[in-house]
Amino acid sequence: MKKKRYAICGLSVRGMYHFMNPIRGLGHADGPNFSDTSEIVGILDIDMPRVEQYLSITNGDIPHYLPDDFGKMIAETRPDVVLVASPDYSHARYIVAGLDAGCDVIVEKPMAINCAQVREIQAAEARSGRALRVAFNYRYPPAHKQLKRFLMEGNIGRVTNVEFTYNLDTNHGSSYFYRWNRERDKSGGLCIHKCCHHFDLVNWFVGDTPVELFSFVKLNYYGADGALRPRDEQGRPYEDHREERRHCPVFEKHYSKKIRVDKPVPNTGWDKYKLPLEAQYPSSKPRWIYDKAIDIEDTISMTARYKGGASLSYSCNFCTPWEGFVLGINGTKGRVEMSNHSNPDPTGVTDPAQTASGFTFFPLFGGKEVITVPAVAGGHGGADYAIQRDLFGEVCEESKELKLVAGTAAGAVSVAMGEAVWRSSKDKRLINLDDLLSGKYDA
């Protein structure tokens, strides 16, 4: 059997552990292994020492290329599919180039960082005849799939309103403000980078597309004027970063026992290979969560209206005591509620065993039914193994039934919602999504 050939852009943690390792047969023992049917034929990344160390550790012999050598990589390795797991601002560049080269593309969320890039991607997909899939793994946890089926069966009637609050704790939430995510021109803001997951999940649950949106956003905790920034007795920020870290509650709780105060950059992510990041984060340019360069929000409140008449009330907070979400969906026959307090480890690999989950149904005129969903192994609440099978194997019947596989339309709507969030708050006005996206964009 001829193996499907993949080239990857971006040796990120997600790129390695979620895309490359399962394809190369290096995933978890209880997870999927696609090495008999697939292979990685090329790696593109800005950091050659990082790539070379990864290949050395994993005994790999894979051609690797710098970002400007995308065309060369395609010509020399002839991939069938391009995987995109690089920083968000580069997604559109590689998606468009991959589609135009005659490849299908799989991209880690978000699809792009603004609607201008979305339109470029839509045009490339249309002219190339190739397909783009967006790796929205948040559709795949077992409890989410069970809730989607419950809604599709009409148990709560027509959806009228959704309430969704997502919290990130002081460790996970602050980590974004050390990294490139903290600048809007690199991530689109967390209202796109992070919240697109949540927007897509709600759109998928409701089975509808939002048409207008209003929001308030603010940078409360981080940045130069952040509420958590330590100040001296005169109320002024410490000029010495070492002294600032000694008094910083985030550093004290999460880093003080493992990182010296004079170390320029705390390691905010999990990586068992401990690969270098010098090209992306040079030690000569130290970063801190109170830097002036931070220009995104850490507190988001939004409401949206859907085509079918349902509404969404949403909030996302990046500095809270606990991590997880609270979800309520109201319908003409009743209400369902789901809550989750999660492990902030983004890979889940340190503790693949998940706890049982589920949701509660409250019929409109009394009673209560608790639906429990058994635990499964795998990162992101058991989602990762399931989406990997759909992305790199054959799409299963359940995934077809529940419409789990996300394409360009779903990716576009989630990006448009994120862009509308910061535009609405900035301009103090209601945003119509059709003003941001041209043509058909039903998710």
C-alpha cells in the first residue's frame, strides 16, 4: 500500500505530539498509530537546532526546511497533505501555498487571525479544488459528542439561549502573556486564538450560524498596567525585573520553586523532549507578563444572535482560581447543563486517564435526568485520539452522523466571531458578521 505523504509547517508542541508522533508511530501505546499508512516527508520551521534535536531524539531522518523554502519542500518531498501547526499569523500563508500546490491541508486552530486571511484561504480552496480541514478537537470529548446527539434528537426542543463561561487558571492563563500570543498581529488576540475553540463548539451544538455580535473586552491582569503587577512602596513598578518577580504572585505560585528570578524566560509549556526555542524566543530579548508589548485582552464578555433566533451569552477569563467551563443550553422543552474543571496541561499526556463526565437535563415542567459518559484515555478529555483517527485515518460513521469534521466554513465563522469581539469593543458597536466575511459562511 502506498503511504499517504505529509509535510508539516511548525514544530510546535501540538505539531509534534498531536500530528507528527501518531503518524510516525511515536504516540502513546494506547493511542492510534498511523505509521503503516502514513509518513512525514518534510518539516518546515524557523528553528533548525530545534528540528535537529527532535530528529536526533526520535531517530528520524526527515528533510527539513526554513520558512522561505516552502516551495522547495513541496517540490522535493511531494506531499499529499500539508499540516499547519506554526504560529497563528503564518497559518494562512501555508494554507494558501499548500492548496495552490495541489495538496490538501490540515490546520491547527485557529484557521487564520483575521477575516482578510480567511477570504484568501476561501479563494485558494475554490481555485485549487483541494480541501482544508480545521482540527477543532473540542468537538470530540465523549461528553460533548453525547450532548450533541442529545440535542439532535430534539430532547430540549428548539434552542433559545446558550450560556457559556470559560475560565483559565493563573498558570495556564498567564502563559499566553509570555508567548507570541500576547500580540494581536501574531495571534489575532485570545478572542481568536483561544476563544475560536469555544465559538466553534457552541455553533456546532446549536447547529446554526451567528449573524451579529456585541462585546466588551479589557486587559485587567497582565500588561504594563495589570492589576497583578507588583509595585514598590511609592506605588511604582519595580525597575529591576528580578525584584518584580520576587514580589509577583504568579511567579511565586508557579515558578519560584523551579526557576531562578534572574532567568529571563520561564518555560510555560510542557515538552518531554525539552527542545530549544532560541530562534523564536531569543534570550537576549526577555519577556515578562507585564511588558508594554502586550496589546490583547484577558477578560471577554460577549453576546451574539444566531440566524434561527437563538442567543449566546459568553465570557472568557484568563486569570481565575480554577480552570474549566460552565455551560447551559435552554430550549423550548427544557435545559441542559454541563460543567468541567480540567487539567490545564494542554496535552493531557502526563495523566491520560480522564474522569467520567456528562451533563444534566432539566425538563421544562419538572424533573431531572443525569446523563453520565464513561471516561476514555487520551489528551484533551479523550478527544485527541478520536480526532486523530478522523484526520489521519478514515472518518468514522459517528463522526459523519455528528458532523464532527470541521472545514473552511466552520473555521471562517469562528475567526469572524473572534475578530468581531475585539472590533465591537473597540468601536463600541454591534458587528454584523456578513460585514467581515464575503459570500456564504454557514458553519
